[in-house]
Amino acid sequence: MSKVISTPHFSEKELRCKCGNCNFEGMDLAFMDKMEKIRTDPSWSKPIRVSSAFRCETYNSEVSSTGKDGPHTTARAIDCLVSGFDAVILMMIAVKHGMTGVGVSQKGKHSSRFIHLDDLEENRPACWSY
């Protein structure tokens, strides 16, 4: 699996694990190609604000129940800070460009609402809410 540290629209800082202690080897290249297509889609004209991308196993176990093989630990997921109708638009664009997992968290303050995007291939729900 090829890895990428940053892309034209996503910086290393926003893609790295939030723990600050692990060795970030990069995001999955095929996944980030899809994220670039989403970001540059003509239907989307805003930056994509990332709240979480890669997570090391230790940090992921603190914030998620997906375990060591979850989409964030395998560098194939991003949580995007977005709310309201923008969230709906982002979800439609993401599916169009090959995202197979869409998690929706739209409760609470608008500043903390997000959409989870991943491209895992195993048999699981394509869309869920938190």
C-alpha cells in the first residue's frame, strides 16, 4: 500500500495522529486520491476542515471502538468538520467519488459536528449515525 504524507489540499499537520507521539507514515494514497477528487469536485467550493485522520492504535483505542484495524488506524478515514446542508452535499459528493463508509454526527454545537468518510471494502453499513 502506497502512502502519502500530504496532498495539495490536505496538510501533514491535519492528517497526523492527534496523540503527537506516534510515527506517522502517511495516509493511504488511493484514499487520499479520492479525498482530493471530493475537495476539487465542482459541487464543493469550500475547504474541508479535518478533525481526525490517521490514528495510532493507542490513540484510536482511547477515542473509538474500531480496534487496531479500524479505518483511521489503517489510514483510510477522515472526519470532516461540517454541518447542516453542507454535510448533505459532502456526503453525496463522497459517495460519488468512491467512499463506502459515511458516518454522520450532527448533534450538539455546529462547530463539533462532523461527517466520517472511509473507503473500506468489507461488508458493513454504508451509512450510519453516531
